[in-house]
Amino acid sequence: MSTVKLLSPSCSTGKFGKVECRQSVTSPSPAVENLGFSKLRATNVVRSYRSPGSLVLCHDRAKFNSRKPITAKEYTSAFLIDDRARNRKCSRNLFKPIKAKNDSEPSCTDNSKSFRKMSNIGNSTNILWHECPVQNRDRQQLLQQKGCVIWLTGLSGSGKSTIACALSQSLHSKGKLTYILDGDNIRHGLNRDLSFRAEDRSENIRRIGEVAKLFADAGVICITSLISPYQKDRDACRALLPEGSFIEVFIDVPLHVCEARDPKGLYKLARAGKIKGFTGIDDPYEPPLGCEIVLQQKGSDCKSPKDMADIVISYLEKSGHLKA
């Protein structure tokens, strides 16, 4: 390892118009640490000079004062010199300047220009959107599909979760990547802090809409299974995605059919007054206006979950979502 030599006040002027001083030391000084030489073993310069050598630190002549000690900040550059070559008068060709970076100098990671792009969104201030070279189209090309959100909405007991699973299974068999955001499942984790009051139900949908947007941007076919009773909340989720990427599917099953099924026993509890604000009983459900797909189950016309899933898949094929 090369020795480190610091400059002393009695040294001469170097070829670059700076005062050069040398003093042998056995461990890195503050000046050496300041110039980033504590890890010189890993640099190309040290690998190039395996013979004993000296590291010469320099500072600006204008700042030199022989009456005061030289601080680490006053050193601005350094040279690595082969000691054995010095006596052969060829040191001029054997040292390589190492320029120290001033804190005020811009670097390759300087984000000073980014301050103009800072945003304030809601309660979040001074935030910056960071772009990545891998974009949505790259992920779609990798997966050979176009990310989108298939939003299944309908009354409790209409079969949303069953259809979502059938749809995911059918797409999976075709080699397509899907993920289901089920209303009850999400309330086990992300939205467990929300109640079923109107304002919390809106927040529940907003959060799921944002998560679904991320899945779609990742190139995944995201299937949501939610009552989502309010038109304005569904419209807000649609507005998060590009045109054609939000596919609203209305599971149109009459209330009396859903109530007869009552797979969770919730309608019975709502009728008994033990659950307040239950959709379809004492809280409204607003059917979609202008949705992409309507899946109906009325009277004797009762399609299987797989048949309904095939209707959605047919739409995805025609709209080009199953290819990059």
C-alpha cells in the first residue's frame, strides 16, 4: 500500500501552482478522509502503482497560511507518485491527478433541477414523481398482455367472488397473469381500519382503486370483486386509468334472488335490524350507467360462473387485452 504524505508549511510550489507539502503518516488523516482516500486500495490508481509510493495532497496557494495549521477542507486535490521513479527523474509521467469534489459542485446524482417538479398532493407536500426506464409497455411486452382492471360490481350474494375466481382460473389456463382484489379479503388487511359507514365505504373503494391501478400499470389483469354501491366512487376509480383500461362488469341479479341465496346470512341479520346500512335493505345500490359488460341471472336463465367468465374473456380478446 502506498504511504500517505501530507503537506507541511515548509514545502515548495508544485507544477500546478499549488503549495505541496509532504509528511509521512501511518494512518489516514482527516484530510485524506475528506478527499475520499480511505478506500484507495479499490481504485484503479492504486492498482496501477503497486510499488511503494507517496500520496501528495495539495491546497490552493491563496488559502495557504504558514502560521495556521492546514485543515482537511483546504486540500483540493492529490497526486500519487512512485517514490522509486522520483530519483530517475521520470515522476512526471508516473503520477495521475485525483481531483477532489467540492460539496458545491454538481454530480451525476444532483437533483437540483428536480425542485421545479415538486408537488403537493393532498396532505403530502414536497413530493417528486420518480420515473423508471422500465415502462408499462415494457412490462406488457414481457407478459404478452395488457394490464387492465375488471371491476365486478353487484349486490351481496350476486356471485361476484365466484365469478372472479372462475375468470382468474380461465385466464390463468391461457397463460395470463391475474390478481383478485376481493372486498372482504382487503378488509382483512389494508382496509381493516374502515367501517361500513358511507364515508368509509367510499374510502374503501378509493384505496382499492389505487391498488388496482398499480396492478394494471404492472401489466397484470386485476379483477376486483366489490359491492361498490355508489356510482361516483366507481367513476372515480375509472378516472384513474387510461381510456379502455377500466372494464366495469355489472352482475345484475335481483335482490330477492340474492336474499334467497344469502351465503353469509347477512340479509337475515339486516332484516332483523342487527346490521345497519346494509346495501339493498336500508342503504341504496346504484346500478352502473354505461358499463362495458352486464351479466344477468334472471328466472330460468342461470349461467354458470364459467359461462360468465367466458363472456368477459371474449370481451378482453376483442379489445386486445390478451396480447401485447
